[in-house]
Amino acid sequence: MSTQPSKNLDTFENPNRARDYTIRIRIPEFTCLCPKTGQPDFAELLLEYVPEARCVELKSLKTYIWSFREEGGFHEAMTNRILGDLVAATAPRFMRLTAEFNVRGGIYTTVVAEHRDPAWEAPRPVSLP
């Protein structure tokens, strides 16, 4: 059975809902197509989130990211679409997606999109002596 690209995002139950903690997932091989030229665009994605009830399952995330390989879209649209799909699947307390696109025509593009549950308050940073 070979793995195929998929728009499905599977989740699993947060093993520690009582605690705010951050999950960071680095995705160094995101590819999509330029909507103007059809040429490939390459990016490194950094997903950071504080889960509520659900966490994203990594194999399904991999096949979901893979599903963009033959799809055209502007960097801003791709980043916000991916964030929206992940928020819909997991309903996190907080989620940030940073997409650092490789150089194209001498220009690097970084897009940062965030979601915050209005009922969630971020913990205060701890400053140790």
C-alpha cells in the first residue's frame, strides 16, 4: 500500500488538556506552484500551536502538505489556507504558521498567520534569575 497525497487531517486526543504547552513542527519541504508561471515554489513551514482537545496526527499532516505540490497559489493564500484547515481540524487555543519561501527573482517572502481562541489567555512569560 503506497501513501498518497490527501486533504484529510487526522487528529488525536490531547494527552494533557489541563496544561498549556507548545507543539512545534518544522516542515522543510513544502512545495506548491506559482499561480503566474506554474513554476515550483519551495518553502519551509513552522507550525506552532497550543492544543485544546485535539492534536494533529503527523502522517496525515505529511500527506496533507504533500497535496499542495501540484496546486497553484500565492504565498499569502497558501499560508492562510493551511492555517485555516489546521484550525478547523484541531480547534487549538493558539496556532501560528510561519511560511518562509525560498528566493524567487531576488525576493524572499515570509508569511506569518495566527489564530487565537478568544477564550484563551496566554500565560505570562517566566523570568528566572
